[in-house]
Amino acid sequence: MSSCTDLLRLNDYRLFRDVKPSLPKGVKETRNILEIRDNVLYAWNADKRCVLMLNLAATRGEPGEDVLYQTLQPTDPPIFDITNVLINETVTQLALWGNLGISLIELPKRWGKETVFESGKEDILCTSHNFGDFVATTEIQRVRWHPGSTSDSHLLVLTSENSFRLYDCELGGAPRLVKCWKVGRAPSCSPRKIPDFTSLGETAVDFDFVTPTLKKAELFADKNIDEVKNVIDWNHIEWPILILRGNGEILIVHGNILLENYEDPVVLGSLSMYPPSDDNYGIDSCSIMCLQTTPPIVVIAMCTGKIYHAILLREILDDDDDDRKTWSQYGSNYSLHTPDDALYVFECVELELGLLFTDDDKKYNCPVYLHGDKGNKSRYFCSHNAGIHMVSLPMVSQLEEFINVPNDKNDHHLPSLSNQSTLQYLFSTRTKHTSIDEATPIFGFGLLQEPCVLVALLHTGVVVDFSVIDLHYLPVAKQLEPIVNTIKKVNKEPFDAYIKRLLRRDISQPITKIGTRSMSLSECLELLYHATNIFRTQHFVRHDKVREEINKKVHALKVLKTHLLKELDVLMETKKELQRTTEHVAERYEDIKEKQKELARRAEEVLRLVNYKEPFLTAVERAEVEELEKMEMKMHSMEIRLEQLKKKSAQQIVSVDANEFNGKKKEIVFTRSQEKAIKENLSQMEKSIKNLVAQVKQIKTEITLSYINKQ
């Protein structure tokens, strides 16, 4: 049965009923064993050590129908604990990774009905590779597919040894280690009483890729875009990497790491952050994300729930600041110069980790994991042990408008810091009454696009899926033709944008999912009062205002409708008049067309008669007449010769008959010379007759062709 938290009825499908028993018990860390790509959901089953695939597009069919899922069984199942599922952009490979290893699965082809794997085969055996030449004390911090890989097969791994490992995972072959470089000192096995740099937060905990840039941009400063496109090649492009340490420091890596014969990556850091802060913007950082904008917007999350939004820009230093650039003392294989880039923090938002009814309630701390939205760069999601938040960033659209404005008018369209980011607490798994040791993590997070539906797997095995509405984002249809500059024109705010602006609120009441633990009556009453107060102050007042505005709009639209109906009646009368005029013009056109055809036919007949009655012959006709006269003379001579041949043939017949008669009476004996002479004469006569017959046939043929041509 569908509910407000399960619009797609996913809890009723067999896939999630099979996944629920395999979920680990007592785990307190948020994971992500669920991934959605191209309307297909992938989930890891720890008991069967396989990946389950469900086509979410098929779940929108008739209610009550169970959609069968497919099982992707790896040839070499991983034996380590899987905490994350990651798919590359081309959906050809799937990476399963945990703290102790990585397993790579080659996805089969999709075809057939609903484009499922191998036309809907229930169990599919997939080639898999387990890799990771890590020591026993090394753990994996973060794994990401490299977005600049032309084959979409390069996997970048960050380990707890403060080192990067780049693997080339080509289809059909085993993963190959391409590069390995350090971004800091490796942890040492020091006694517990002696604090090492790991306990001080100098271990890299997360990384993300920055918007691609030119390696040496100063070489192309004097060239326009067309010239740069003709000169630039793959060696000039690099994808910088931002590395987050636990103490809040951020390093940056430059260099094209995908080229094997290229120089080693250069590690620079830490980035300066402006305005300066006494606590260096937190000492318990947990995750980082870079939005692919221009310039890039960097999101830094803390375990306390604070999230900093910063813009990555080139830092302008004075001459007195040159002494800040010093070489690292950790080794010559990487540098810790103060880089040329810096982070300019423009706002800080704080998540409410659990439902805390008053400011005096004890706050809960836990790692916060960031998830981008591929369909909307202006927002992202945060998953943690207390639920899921959605953060909207108006700065993204402001930066796009600022970039599209001509250079001479940029001063009037600078991004405004007054439009601060907003938070929406989508659903919560903790309250202030939840025990600190109680496990309430999120085990899966995914987004189903068009329309955007959030799918989350809770620690209890319950699936939460509901539509996500962003009141701060309106999709803009891209035009194919160049957009005319309309800066000076006054654009009216759309009514739906106006309503969304009225519905914006500072505080949201999340959906509460606190498991099966029973609550006391006082706790339930306090939660009810808290929710009621939020609805009264943040929802009902705004909805009343929206209702008034909608009533005004409806009244205005009714008046406009009455006017438009009158205009429509006038237009219908005009349309009828135009139809009558069109019919009359069409009839006249047909008459004129028939008359024109008759005149054209008469003109052709007149031209033919004129040519026939003309007293002078043309050059072609004179040549034909001469040719006919010559043929007539030849025919006359041939007829005379033919008559002569007929007479001669008759004489020969008479002579032959006489000779036969005489031969009967008297035997004539010819000498050898006479016989030879007669044979020669007969042979000569036979040849002459054949030649004459052939000439007669040729003359008849020529006479026939000439007569036909003349007709």
C-alpha cells in the first residue's frame, strides 16, 4: 500500500524484502550500499554477496504487481565488508568498496524489453576483480571514478596512509596500478600516550575533483576561444583535486595524473581561507564536495553539522606575503607551497542533527556525507546518522548569470550574499530522547530523476521514497538559437516562482523515522507540540497568504477569461468571413487555372499549324529532302538492276531446262578444262546474286526508315 513516505511502494517489492535481513546489526556509521543510475536501482546483498538490480521505471505500473529483480553474481565475491556502491558514468563498471578492499564488477549489456541486463535474465554471472595491495593497517578513505578518463575506467583511491592510488580498470582485463603518490606523512605506530598527527587531524579524510582547467593558462591569455581550441590538446588539461584533512586543512593537487609518462602530481597546501577564522573553520571535518561551476563552489562539512560554502579563486598576494611560501619538511616528493588559489567562504549553514526541540537540548555529532544532484547543480543532499537534509544554493544561479553578462556590465550583476542558502530537513531518525548509543544510520541514498524522487534505505530495512520539491529552483529550458541580450528589459516574475517564494520557510518539520522504540506519553506530547508550533508559525501562515494570492489570481484570471471569450467571439466571426472569402478566391483560382490550360493548348496548336504552313524549309528539313532524293535515285537504279537479274535468271532457267532435256537425249561429256570454267562462272554468278540480294535488303531498310522519319 502506498503512503506519503513510500510513493513507489518499494517496501512491497521482493528485492527490499530480501535485502532487509542482510543489513548489519548494531552498525552506527552511515553507509551507501544503494545506487540509482538511469532509472535502475543497484543494491548490495551482504548475505548472498551479490548485487541486486531493479528497474524503477517498471515500478510505476499497475498497483499490486511485483517487479522481479535481477541478480548480478560476481565471479570472485568480496569477503570484506562493503560500505559503498559506486558506478561509473557510462554504466559499464560497478565498484564495491569498504575500508579493507575494493571489488570491481563488469556490468553486462542491456537490451530487450525495458532495457534490462541480458534481456531479463534472472541470475547473471559477472566478471569481477578484487584488488588493493594494502597493508593490514591501511584503510580506504574514499574512492571516486576519475571524470576526465576518456575510457571511463580510471579509479582513484585515497588511503589512510595519506596516499593516492590510481588504477586503470579496463574492460576485459585485471585492474592495473598506474600511479601512487603521497599527500602527507604516513601514520606511525606510536604509543597511545604520545599523540601522533592522526589524532591531531592531519589525515586526509575525503577528496573531490575541481572543474577542469588549463595547466598553463598564462600561455593562452592573449588568444581567443577559437584559437585556444585549435592549439589545445589533452596534455594541457588537468583536473585539480581538493583533499580535506580532519583538522579542516585543504590541499590541492595539480597535474594530469591520467598520463602515465607525465610528471608526478604536485601537492600544494594548505589553501588559505578568507575571512580568517580562529578555529580554522572547524577541527572535525568529515567530507568535501566541489560543485562543477565557474568558478567552483566548494562545500565543506563538519561532524558538528556545520557546512561551509566557499568559492575557489586565485589568491592575490602582496609583496610582503612572499615569505609564506616555504618548502615542506616531509620530503621532496611533494611540495607544501602555499598555492596560488584560495577559498573565500561566503556563508555557513548548520544542520539540525536530530529533532532538538529547544536550544538547551544536548546536540548530537556524527559524520555528514555530501551527495550531489546531477539534475540540479543548485542543490545537494546530506546524509548522516540523524536523517537526510537538502541544501539549496542560490549562489550557483547567480554565478551563471554573472558569467553570461558581458564584461562591461558585470559590475551591475555581482552575486548577492543576501540570498542565503536554505535547509530542508527531509526526514529524521533521531530525537533528543534517542540514546546516544542507539544506532540510527542511513544505509542507502539515491536520486531518481525526472521527477526527482529521493530513495533512502534506513537501518531498520525500511525504504523511504518521496518527491523532492525545491522552492528555490526553476528549471530553465535551453534555447537552440543565440539568446538576445535583454538586460535592460523588465522581466515579470512568474506566478509559480512568486508562490514558491511565499512558501519558503526557515524551519522544516521532517518526517520522523525513529525505529520501533516506544516513546513515553510525555515525549510524544513534546514532539507533537514541537511539530504543531512549526506548522503554525512556518506553514499555516504562509499557506493562508498563498491562498489569498491564489484567490486574487483566480479573480483576475476570470475577468481576463470573460474578456478573452468576447475577443474569441469576434475572432470566430472574422474566421468565418475569412473562410467564405477563401472559398470564393479558391473557386476563382480554379476557373482561372482551367482557362489558362485552355489558352496554353490553343497556343500550342497555333504554333504547330504555323510551322506546318511555313513555305520555307529549315536546314534540317532540306538535308532530309536531299537524303531522300539520293535514296530514291539509288532505289531506281536498284530496280533496273533487279529487273535485269530477273530476266537473266529466267534465261538461265530456260537454258538449264534445255540442257536437261538435251542431256536426256544425249550425254554431253565435258572436258576437264570446260568443267573447271563452268564451275568458276557459276561461283562468280552466285557471289554476284548474293551481293545484289544484300544490297536490295539494305535499300529497302533505308527506304523504310526514311519514310518513318518523314512521317
